Amino acid sequence: MSNINGPIPSEWGGYVTQSNVGLEVIPAVLYDTQTYTDNVTVQLPFFTSTPANESISNVSPPSILPTPESFLIKNIYWFVVTELETIDQGAAAAALPSQIDDIILLGNTGILKLTIGDKPYGPWPLYRLPCSTYPKVALAAAGAEAANLVSAYGNTDGPQYPVLPPLLIAPTQKFRVSLEWPAGAVNLAANRVIKVGLDGQKARGIQ
């Protein structure tokens, strides 16, 4: 095999950034995005469609890693896309329909299943799979009772769930993730965009 870096000093051989042989291992996350339809969805498949851009998913073509790439899954997480919201609390003391409440409701009964090749893994309850690296719950109330407003934000909290032992996705091996609600569809305040991530290490060709 020809040396595509040469000529270089022999002691620099361990630091090349391109090679026509061998693999390098890097930290990586495989992620995908789908929408939960309020009071309808009972199963939500991930990594099964070609993404429009990398803010949606970084797995393309779907459900597979091209040769020579492989992936070692060390953590699994789910994350609901939300933003700061202001809610009218009203006079009654009751649970507020909100993004935070929707995340709690989805996590209470949801499960995650992973399939690599034809082998199933899980299920894992969603409340055991936090994303851990995003702002947590914050509440602030102000105003008279007639207009008592609450500013709120919340999301799943860590630490991430470790996959022990790690699970390997080999080159060209099919894989997918499914979120499911076996007890039935969840009644939310609105549709919710959900991201799922497989956190770990990717092996790729040195180029």
C-alpha cells in the first residue's frame, strides 16, 4: 500500500490525519428528531427517514452506518424541544397545562426500544433516559390574581443512563430506535418535537 503522506519523518507516523488503511475512534452522538402528535401517537420510530438537514438527524442514509463506520453505544437519551413560555396561572390551584407537564406525562408511561440487526434491546422507561446537558426547571410568578403569570422552562435531567456493557453497531448493520406508549396515547397541551440520541464513540476511516 502506498504512503499517501510521504515523505515524512518516521517519528511523525502516529500523528497523520489521512491514511488509506486503519481506523480512528472519535467521540460522537447519533441523533434523530420526530414529532409526537397529541393524543394520537403510540409509537414513534427514529432513524428511519432521510433528514432534511443535520439539525434534524446526522444519520443519512437512514438506519445504517456506511462502511467502514461503526458505533459503540455508551449512553441513550431523549429530549423534548421546548422554549421559555409564559402561562396564565388563573385563580384555581391546579396543574398547569404546559411544556413541562407534557414532558412529565410523556416520561411517565413512555418506553424506548432499540433494535440492532434483528436483535431487540430494552425496553427502557423514558424517565431513566435523561439528556442531562440542558437547562432544568425554573419558575417565576408575578402579577395580581386576575393576571397571575408564570414563566416556566424544564427538560429531562441527568445523569445520562449508561449502557453497560456498551452495544456495537457494525458497518452496514441496520438499527433503529422506537419510543412507545403501551398504555395509550398521551393527552398533551400540544404536539411535541422529540429528539433521541445514542451517545458514544464512532470508528471511521483515517483520511
